[in-house]
Amino acid sequence: MYDNTRALMYEMRAAGIEHRSDTPEDDTNVFDTVRVGWAGAHVPRVTILIRVNDRGAHLETLPLGEVAPEMRAQALEEINALNGEYRWLKYVIDESAMLTCESDVFLVPEVAGLFGIAAMGRMFDTLDEVYPRLAGLLR
């Protein structure tokens, strides 16, 4: 497990943030995975996978929902607008029409907790803010 991951999980525990590591302590994988879940005022429960390596972290939600086929063109326009409005996040519709949200953050052990928790909070807050714009596009 990377020092970045240990530092991030330490700070999450200290802040009372419930999380789960998918990576054993003695693992030497290419990246470690930490899961965090939350529900907001608008967004239903969403899980963020925080994939950490020695240089940073990639945050990605589990699918927020499937874009209805008849809404694909409208959904692409909406996520294009969101990707322009929210510079730190990226919304993606994959080949199976699933909508996810992604972000990347630079991490070093000295600031992994601060930067990782801030990136996670930014993603949750933004998802809660924009979910009403996305909900009608999903089935």
C-alpha cells in the first residue's frame, strides 16, 4: 500500500469519514483503492472510488445511472456544458451509456489527507448541486 493511501485513510479516520480500503496493507499493486459513499439533498447515495498511486489519485464514481437511449444527444450536450462549468470534474458517458464523474488530484503523503478529502468533498458537493440537471436524462 502506498504512503499516500495510508496518509489519506489516517486523515479520513481522524475526520470521522467512513471509508473502506479494497487494498490489503501489504499489497504492491499499481494502485490502491479506497471507497467512500454519501447521499446528498439531491443526489442519491453515490460511491466514489479513490484510486491512489505514488503520484496522485484518480477519483471516479460508480455509475450514477444509465442514459436513456432517447436522451443521449441531450445528455451529451448537458455533460459538455457541465464539463465547461465545473473545471475540476469531468462527466463521462461510456460505451454502455453509463454516466460517471471523474477527477484527478496530485497527492504526496504530506498533504494526501488534505488534498484527497478536499477533492472528494468537491466531487460530492458538485454532484449534489448538478444532479437535478442529470436526473431526467437517466433511467
